[in-house]
Amino acid sequence: MRIMALAQKKSLQKKFNHANFTPDNLREIAKLSFFDEGPLLAQEFLEKHGIHLIIERHLPKTHLDGAALLLEDTTPVVGLTLRYDRIDNFWFCLLHELAHIVLHLGKENQNLFIDDMDVRTSGRGKQNDIEDEADSLAIESLIPDKAWSTSAAKTNPTKKNVLELAEYLKIHPACIAGKVRFEKNNFRLLSRLVGSGKIRALFKV
């Protein structure tokens, strides 16, 4: 409700057109991670496409990472809590919610998605085709499987290999490090590369 209220107070210059917002746009947004102020650039990019990006710090003892929803006038809103103040987490959560906009929001009366990303990390969640589809598109937008499957960073995730793949893909190395940690279910790996404490300061929350 807080995210909806904040979005309704902001006016956007452009009306959202679903036909003009595609997986290609998600790949464009992923490449903004390459820049230090990429999260702010992503917010500007989305506003110019008629999408609100609202950052609202998470409530204590809650486990919410993000949401995608439609306002009454059908304007899409992405809300992020920055529960984990890390670069890798920001970009995955953002692209996951945007994947919902591309694939699901507004279809079959699907007007709200609320996500706890830890559910899938821990295996606590039940099989959910919609969430799996959003995960897949988010991951593919950041790190295309064609590049990942043949990369040294997958088989030997050293700092050097992670940085080389990030340079090749023109994305932030935190995104590569985050994928390694998730796939290996080892969140001690590459901890210096995931960009802890870098996002909230940008949005001043």
C-alpha cells in the first residue's frame, strides 16, 4: 500500500505501452549495472517507459524483497525494499519484477506479485511456474546462458574469471558473483565482489 501511495503521487511523462516493453529492454537495463550509478539510471529509464520504480526500505521482521503491481490506471509499478543492500541482489530483484511486467502483469487478472527471493534460495517454496519464468528471464537478461555455459567463471569462479566475464558482458561483476553463489549454494564465496552496502546510499533510504 505504501508503494502504491508513493507511485500515485508521482507523475510520469509517458504512458506505459506493453507492446513496447520487451525482453530486449530488460537486457538494456541489465547493462546499466556496469555503471556506478546504474540503479539511478535504471529508474530514469523505467520512468521514460511509463513504469514507476519505488524504493521503500523494508519493514523489520518482514521478508519482502520486491513487488510488481498495476495502479488503477494500469500504470506498472516496481517496488523494491533493498532488504539486502547488495548490488547483485538489487539487479536480480529489479529484473525479476520487470520480468513479471513483460510476461505476466495484467494477464489473466494478475495485477500483483509480491516476492520473497529467499524462498527459492532455500528451497522452501513450492514449484511455481510463473515465478520460475520470471527468474529465468531475469537471469537470461543479466547473464545469457550461452555465455555462462562456456565461461571459466562457471567452472572456476576466481575473482579474475568473474571480472573477465563481467567485462565481456558489460555488466557489474557483482551479478556474476551472485550467480556463482546461488548456483553453488555457498554465500561465503566472492563476498567482496557482491557490492554490499552500495545501493541504499544511492537512493538515500
